[in-house]
Amino acid sequence: MNPTVVFSPHLDDAAFSASVPLTQPGTQVVTVFAGSPPKSITLTHYDRITGARSSHERYRERIAEDDRAMDVFGCAQVRCDELDDQYRDGPIDQERLFDRLEPFLKTAGEIWIPAAIGNHPDHVTVRDTLLDGLERRRSAAGAPTGSGADLRLYADLPYSIKYGWPSWVTGAEPRPYLDIDYWLADQMTRNGLDPARLTREVRRLSADARARKDRAVREYRTQLPGLGLDPAHTSRWDEFVGYEVFWRYDR
């Protein structure tokens, strides 16, 4: 059986946003921006916000957190040494990056990439690198590498629940004076995604799947407060660990 490959921009994104495929046998997580900060970096703005004293120390903590979280899911992982946006001083060469990521596509049965809801530059880079790279291969060779694989875009958490989930996710009545459905659709289309090529799916996690995700994401303790995630805030936490949304992408 061809494996599932989940592309995670950072060390926590796969666990946060795509825990559903992580429980499938043979799934591999490829974390793109997992490189150690350059020696010239002492303490970045974001790391300081999360209470770090040193970006290098925080990086080591995050690697350990990710190891523990991935152990909860029991899936294989690969970390690329590309630099996180906060550690680099310019954009990524997307053609070079695609060449680096392409080997993971060759035998994939399913490919999961971020939808880049919230417009984080690293999430946008991973999405556009893979979508554009696959399209270039289609044009050059008639069929792209990984052309037989199912392609899915996952809703980035916690950015996707900035206003909570829309009613079509939870089944709850829409909130007055807040059109979450419009906001989420706008996030998908404003970056050039064609709604006609997208088929959305909602997963309400089972009790066992939710418990596993809850256990895994709590390992990222250095990141949760800075992302506005707190298990004590039960309503937001329930939306975070209870639901995942993705879109099948028609190539």
C-alpha cells in the first residue's frame, strides 16, 4: 500500500491540523521548516513572546516536544533543515524546495498539504511550492510525479478557528452578526484556490482519536499559549481537538 505523506510547515502543524491521517499505518510526516537557527540568531521576536531565553534553546525544546507528540501517533517523520521564517532573512526558492520535497511524492498514495488559512508565510510557501511544482511537472511530462495520489488541503489550526468553526462543521446554530462560513471561504479563494476544484470534508474525531490528539498536542507546551490555546478554555479547546477539516483537491 502506498504511504500517506503529510507535509507540515513547522514542528507542530501536522499534529494540530491533520491528526486524522497520522493514525493510518505507514503515514510519514515531512516537516519542512525544521532547521536549527543560525549561530547569528540569539532570540527572535516570536521566541521571546513564548518566553524563551534563547532561540537555540527553544529549538531544542521544540524538537523534543515534536518527538514526544509523534510517538503518541506512532508515525514516521522526516525533518528538513529549511529555516523557519523567523530565522531567515528572505524568501525561499520554491523550485529548489520542490526538488527537495519531490522524492517524498513518488510513492505516495495520499498527499496532505496545508491550505494556508491565516496566511502564515511558511504555510503559504509549502502549499504553493507543492501545488505549483506538481503543475509544472504536469506541463513538462504530461503527468506530475505523484499524479496517482489523492491530494488534500488541510485547514490550518488554530488559524482556522479564529472565529470558531462554521455551523457546517459543528452542527451548531450560526452565531449572530458573524459569518464564519464567508470568512473561511474567503481565506481559501483569496490566495488563488479555485472552489470548483475543492471538495470539503469534515471529521468529527471519535472519542479515542480526540483523546490521542489531545495527548499529543499538549506536548507542544512552549507553543500553546502563544497560539491562544489553553485546555482550560474549554470551548476553543473542544473546537481545536474535536474537529478537523480538509478539502480534496482535483488536479
